[in-house]
Amino acid sequence: MLELILGGARSGKSRFAEERALASGKQLVYLATAETRDREMSERVKLHQARRSDQWSLIEEPLALAEVLKQHSRADNCILVDCLTLWLTNCLLQSENVQQDQAWQSERAKLLDTLQTLPGDVIFVSNEVGQGVVPMGELSRKFVDEAGWLHQDLAKLCDTVVFVVAGLPQFLKSSSIPKT
């Protein structure tokens, strides 16, 4: 089972994704893509960690998402990936502009190809960033474009797609929508 949980900053998407993972009844793996480069980001990470119980295993991987999913996905576990937009940022910033697109496209292709073969459940969390104005900077525009294209491709592959607004899940795609 593959799920994509989208929402804005502080929309409740991570909390909702954690609840979905817990409801799976499977072994829980939290795959964090964040790199803590400053104090504010460290505080955000601490808030996420404090909310989770010790039944979660933690894997931190900022770049090689597909490889880590291949290594850790099992039929009896549920991996929560939080978050794809941080992963996208890490991939875009890892190399010089000339190689930037190649590095990102390679990691993106690996992820999309890998998803078809994973035995366990995976829940992806990502920020929906395409609802605002077009950003002024080239890198910012690339980020918004790539996030939108990634979300579209993932939505095609995922069994369930949810948009979270003000802590309220809006099911966009699901074979069975739970009663709330």
C-alpha cells in the first residue's frame, strides 16, 4: 500500500500520516529526510520526535531515498517518509547547477521505479507548494515545478492520496475512504 499525504506547513499532515501508520498495525519505521542545518530546524525535528512513541524505528537519509526504501521495506512494516519536499531540496542543493538537474532526475527516477517493487506499506508526507504565486528566483521556481511534477507522478502510483487542511484530511484518491 502506498499513500501520499499532502498539505501546507503546519497543516497537520505529519500527525495525520503518523496516525495512518499506527493504524496499519505493522512495525513502524520513520524515514526522516531533514538535515538540521540551523537551530530552528533542530527545534522542528525535536517537536516531531517528541510526538512519536518509542515503537518507531528511525532512519535518517537526506538523499538516497529509493535505496533506503529497498533496504528496509518488508511486508510486515510501514515506512513513513517525512518529507518529500525536504528530500527534493536536498537533491537540488547537492551539486552544482549543471549537474543539479541530472542528480535530481536520477534520484526521482530511482524512487518512482522502486515503488512498484516494495513489499511493505509506505506513507509519503510532502508540502503542497504550488498553490501560491510563482516564485521570483530560478531555483525557487524549479523547486515548485519539480515538487508539483513529483506529486502528480506519485499520485498516479499511490493507492491513497490525502490533502490535509487545518488538521482535516480531504481524501482525493482512495479505494476505501474511512469514516471520520
